[in-house]
Amino acid sequence: MSETQETLLKSLQTFQSTQLVKDKYENILEHLDSGIILFDRDGMLTFVNVQMAKLLEIPRVALIGCTLTEILRHPQLSRLNKRKLLRIYRETIFHKKRHHEFCDDRGNHWLLTLTYGDQMNGDFLLSAKDVSDYKQIEETAYQNDKLAMLGKISASIAHEIRNPLTAIRGFIQLLRPHLLHMGKDEYARIILMEIDRANDIISEFLNSSKPSAPQMSVINVSSLLKEVVLLSESEALMNGCQITLQDREAPLYISVDSKQIKQVILNIIKNAMDAIEDLGHNHAGMIHIHVEQVSTNVEIHICDNGKGMDHDILARLFDPFFTTKKTGTGLGLSVSYRIIKNHGGFIYVNSDLGEGTHFKITLPHIK
Ligand SMILES: Nc1ncnc2c1ncn2[C@@H]1O[C@H](COP(=O)(O)OP(=O)(O)O)[C@@H](O)[C@H]1O
Ligand SMILES: [Mg+2]
């Protein structure tokens, strides 16, 4: 073999092995769970992986060679994705931010990372990762922290208010004979009644913000729901709304503190009635409740056709003191969330503005 041939063969071998390495890395990039897109120094798209093409809902071949402007004008790009891309452009590329987190119209959280500069030889790499699951874990931890703190604060406030109330109550009782003598027993009666009312409010608040350890018993979920529906039916009818409970032949058992679970269902029904009431009396309100067994869980579904919620409300729904009502406490759902978590279950919510809301409570099924 001549020297030239040998050199040629060597270059061919080097080329082949470089190609192999390139193919290998491209293969890895293509199948990453993050979406990846690479633009060269002229702003032309040179690489896009499977995941990113899926996110954009455009075939990869149709993307290669396009500039960002051309992608934005692409006939196959949906309006939703166009809005998303424009937003990404404005919030990251335009401001040259390296990391950015955003929530899309479907409520999914994305982490975007932008890599450029010397080490990229003028190329521009954008990666997008769906971090909804991490976000959910983070929020749950945050939520639990806040609830624990709320429990502590409210317990100490309640205690501080109760002590002076007890003293006032005692002294009024001591003064009562004198007031009676002056013909003012009515004052004493009102003062005592009002002190008792204040005490009741404190107890209620204490109960709701710091649910005690559950007193478990095994019960049939349908009988519990029947009782709750019975309790709320008259109020519902007054608000022009109908509650229906789907019958189930076979009983489903759960091990719960029935008082606490009743409180949760009542909270959700009460909210549903409020959401229906806000649509005015001409609206035929419907609250539908049904139970299902899904693998090892019992699922309680509560659907209403009330005013529904937007993303902002949904994101803060379980926050203590979050309310959109003039006389709301914003405690109902934060407490419900905690009760269900204490029972080893979870609450899921789905809602469409103007359409209605669907709450799903899961609890472990007892065979
Ligand atoms: N079924 C529902 N439909 C519409 N909005 C709801 C529904 N349930 C809860 N919400 C919203 O969630 C907020 C918090 O509810 P909650 O914790 O029970 O507190 P409150 O009822 O005192 O406002 C409500 O103010 C309301 O905006
Ligand atoms: Mg409420």
C-alpha cells in the first residue's frame, strides 16, 4: 500500500469513528426526556430531538433549516404552541436569561435552560423539561409546612383569647345577682351568651385549623355520603340547586374518622353551592356525587356546574386563608387537604372557568 493510500485509509477510519461517536451522541440526545433544540450562529435550526418536535407538534424534517421566525410562521404550528414559543422568546432568549420556569396553558410546569457563549462556538442550545411532578412535590411540602405553622399559630392565639374570656365569664357570673337586683339581668344574659359564642367560634377555628388525630372506624362510604347529602339537601334546595348521589350496590369500606371526612365532603359541597349561587338564581345548579373503586383506592367524585376556577385560583386553592369570597375564611379546603392527607389519601381538582369543578378524593380501600 502506498503512503498516500495509507493516509487515505487512516483518515477514512478516523472519519468513520468520529461519525460513530457523533451518531452515538445524537442518538442519546434524540431520546432524552428533555426537549432539545440547537440553532447555529446564523439563527438556523441545526438539530432538534424527538421530544422537542413532539412538544412543537411539527415533524423534525420540517423544522431543520428553519429560523425562529420561520418556525413561528410555520403553517403546522398551533396557536397554543405559537403563544408558548413567543412567551419563551420574550422571557428567555430576548433577555438572555439562562434559566426560566413557566406554567403553560394546560397547567404543566416547564424548566427551560439556555446555553450559549464561547463553549458553544456561537451555537444556541435551548432545552425544555417538564418539571410538573417535582413542582407538585415541592408544593405539597410547602403546603404541609404552612399548615403546620397555621396550626401552631392558631392554637396559641385561641389559647390567649380563651383565658381572658374565661376570667370575664367568671366575673360576670359573680356580678349577676347585683345586676338582677338593679333590674339589668338582661345585660348579664347577653354578655354570657356573647362570650359563649366567641368561645364557640374559637373552638370551631381550632378544630378546623388543627384537626386532631383521627378516630378511625371502618365504615361504608355510601352511608357516610348519604348522611352528608341529607344534611346539605335543604340548604341546596333553598339555593336552587340539586344534589344527586349515585347509588352503589356493593358496599365499599374505608377506615376513617367519619366526623372529619364528613367535614371535608361538607366543605366541598358548600363551596360547590357557593360557586353555583354566584351564577344567579336562573341557573339550574347540579352537584353530582359518585363513588368508585380504582385499584386499592376508593374514589369519591364531587362535580358541580358552578362558576369554575381559573389557573390562578386553582394554584392557590389549598392555601390557608385563600378565599375569593367576601365572608369566606379560606380555611375549608386547606383543612380538608390536611385531613385527607392524614388519612393516607389525596385530593385532586379539575376545573374549567364557566363550566364547573370536579373534586376527586382518594382514600385507601379496606377489603
Ligand atoms: N367548587 C368550586 N367552584 C369554584 N370555586 C371554588 C370551588 N371550591 C373552592 N373554590 C374557590 O376556592 C376558594 C377557597 O375555598 P375554601 O378553602 O373552602 O375557602 P372559602 O370557602 O372560605 O372561600 C374559594 O374562595 C373559591 O374561590
Ligand atoms: Mg369553603
